[in-house]
Amino acid sequence: MFTSAGGEERSLLMMIFGGTGDLTHRKLLPALYHLMAERQLPEECSVICIGRREISQEEYRLQARASVAAHSRSGVDETHMERFLSKLQYRRMEFVSDPASYGAFREWLSENEALFRAPAVRIFFLAVAPEHFGLIVSRLRESRLIVKRNPDHRVMIEKPFGSDLASARKLNLTITEALDERQIYRIDHYLGKEMIRNILAIRFGNSLFEPLWNHHYIDNIQITSTETLGVEGRGGYYERSGILKDMLQNHLLQMLALITMEPPADLMPESIRDEKVKALRALRRFAPSGICEGIALGQYGPGVINGRQVPGYREERDVDDDSSVPTFIALRASVDNFRWGGVPIYIRAGKRLDRQRTQIVIEFKRLPGINYYQEFRDQPPNLLVIQVQPAEGMHFQINAKRPGNEFRMDQVELDYSQGSRFQGNVPEAYEQLILEAFRANSSLFTRWDELEQSWMFVESVEKMCDAGMQPFPNYAAGSRGPERAGLLPREDGREWLEIQLPRREEKE
Ligand code: BG6
């Protein structure tokens, strides 16, 4: 039985604004297909995709079938597909230019809702251009499609939430006029990734790590998210966001918050989010000195990736010939509190790099006594690698005796590969996000105060480092990024840790 937080049975009405868009076809429809195939959603469930294009139901279902087949994580089963398509509808609606269309939609929806036996949870998923977020939410409220403080009326909002601190505040004001915080599900799809959800389990479920998780034992933390992909036809969007707003403000800072937060009192969404926001508040802002210190920005030029010649960022469609938008960032962050004082947190992310990889590396301090034994000299430090993607898993690097008559040390790895340990398909991030929104579990979504803190940090980066002053392009596609990025940890006597997973190939 599918229930509300109060334990009563619920059906589901899922409305997707942006029903003809890329996100809907690549991620949302496949996610809904899998959730239905695995009976994670109630039998009484309707998915209504809303778009401005004139498309017949038949045509839309054909397109949906093709999208699910192309992007499903495990192929499709015809029986499940038929059931999924029978619950899918397309509705044309001029949701920007025609306010009256909302009233007509409400009547139609109420008639459909009345056919369900159990009261419905209404989820409105905004997969549209961000400039429409505020407008749609206001109209949903005016037409009483959503009612403030009704916990069964929920809105899921894609990123970016605002384009800077001021616009994010303005958008939040509009949205909170219509909904209270518990009805708002701001998406950061990284929070739905299996290994990101695993951070809490790794940190607080292991007596091996929990007591060591502080500046006494950890030397530095490295968060890396590199992509071989470029902007993939999204040049127009990327020109407005760049790496700072596309990755740093959301995914990278969310990973940082989960790694550095204090243990929450319990695993309730608000307890977790309270601790994340405290960590983000302690994140040191960059001083507006204008000298780009502790930060390296980059933009890719042409180059070769996987044997294929690719254009530079400035040659991409909808990108300015002399664009100063960064596609790479590396920085040294500090969380100024008792737990993390003095521990550098190196972050780097970029497009068109040599490898596709999201990884968090915790480097433990070296044992001082190790040097008293001649044989133990120069052993590498212990490392914990949380491999977010590809090939999710964990890898713990320790030192042990090499087999043989000589007493010689070697570095060995304890390796956990999620794919080999748990066979079968692991749900994609959007499946987890939709399911948890239906279950009213907001811990996988960002609360306003987290976002506000993230924007403050990003603005401090922007103020310190003027991208317009950088010698772009400064790295070739297929490389490891700009030279300056390599120097960042080196200035502190450290190196970026380029971890190659031992028993699993990293997919390109
Ligand atoms: C998105 C960004 O939020 O995250 C993209 O807009 C980026 O530019 C993507 O490629 C990375 O997500 P993932 O799940 O592929 O790591």
C-alpha cells in the first residue's frame, strides 16, 4: 500500500511541465517506466506530460516508447511498457502565455482525480526553462492546482534555482508565497546518486571511519568531477552559467556538505539538512581581493578525446567567439570549524577532460611512527576513495607486507565494487528522486538556506576571480585541465590524487 506521511493510502498524479523536452525524454520517462515496472508507485497513478506543442496522444506515446527504449537502464519489457504507456497522457497547454489554461486544466485534473479511490498526491515537476519556474508556481497557486500547506501538493524544481544570489532570493520569495518549504523539492540530481547517498552510511556506519573523520587524522580531501563531454548543444545555457553555476553551486558543494557535516541527531530530512547548512555556513568565502588566489579557472580549446577531434568551447553552437565563460574550475576550500580547521579541501571539475569520473578522495595523515622502521619509510598514506561514477564503489588503500621472504611493504587496496557485489540494476538518480518526493522524503532535495549559502560562496569566487581576465582557452580538450590547477595542491606540498581503480576499468 502506498501511503502519505500520516499512513493513509495515496494515489499519484504526476504532472511534468516541459513534457516534450530533453530531460523528460532522457531521464524522467525512463525513471517513471522503471518505477512502475518495479511496482514502486501505486496502481492508481497518472503521468501527465504538459507541453506547448500540438502532439496527439498516440504520437506522444510513440515518442515516449522510443525514449524509454533508448535510455532505460535495463532494456524494456513489453508488458511493463504497455502498462506504463496506459498511464501516460500528453496535454497541450500554453502555460506561459495563457493564464486561463490553468483553470481548464484544474477542472480536467479534478475529474480524473475523482476516478481514483485513494486521495492523490499531486506532484508538479518543472522541467522547463528556469525563467518560467516562478510564473508556473504562481499560476498553480492562483488556479488552486496547489494549495499552500497541503502536504499532498508538491512541486519539484530543476536546477538552476536562480542565476545569482539576488535572483535566487527573488525566485524563492515567489515560490514560498505559494508553497511552504515542505512542499518544495529543489532538485540536485547528485543527491539521488547511489554513492552520494552512501556517504552517510560510510561515515556514520563504520567505527573505522567515524572517529577519524576530522583534522586530527585527515590530511586533505579531494573532490573531483571531470567529464569528457562538452556542452552538448547547450551552449546558450552554458554561456549564462559556466562551470560555477552549472556544477560548483550545486553538485560539488552538496558533496562537500555531506562529507564535512556533523553527525545529524537522526536521519530525518530536516536533521540532515540542518547539519549540511551549518557546514556550508562554515565554508570560508574568498576575499574580494581581485587576485585570483586559491582558484584556477579554465576553458577548453580544441583537442582530441578518445581518438576523436573535438572543437574548442568558443567553436560550440550558441557560444561567443571570445567567450570568457569558464568550463573548468579547481579551488582550495576550507571549512572553518573545530572539525576541519587546517584541512584543505581541493575541488576540481570541468568539461572535455581526459576522463569521465566523479570521485571523492580522503587522504589520511601519515603515521609518524612509520618512519622509525626503516622498512616502512616512504609508504603512501591511507586513502579512502568514494567512487561516485562510473563504476560505483569504494576503495580503501592501506599498506601491508608484500609476500615473500623479504620484509617489504606494499600498497594494497580493499575494493568494493557495487556492480559486482549487488548484481542487477541500480536505480538511476531520477528514479530515487521521484520516489522520495512521492514518499515526502525531502532529505534528497536542497533546502533554501543551503542554496543561499551556496550562492554566497559562488559569488565570493566570482568576485575574487574575474573570468574575463583569464587567458582563455587555456587547456586542450582531452587534457587534465589548465596547468594552474595542478599547482594548487602543489603550493601546499600536495598533489592531486589520480586514482585508477585497480580491478575495474573506468569507462570513458
Ligand atoms: C548537470 C549539468 O547538472 O550535471 C551538466 O548541467 C553536467 O552540465 C551534469 O554534465 C553532470 O551530471 P552527471 O550525472 O552526468 O554526472
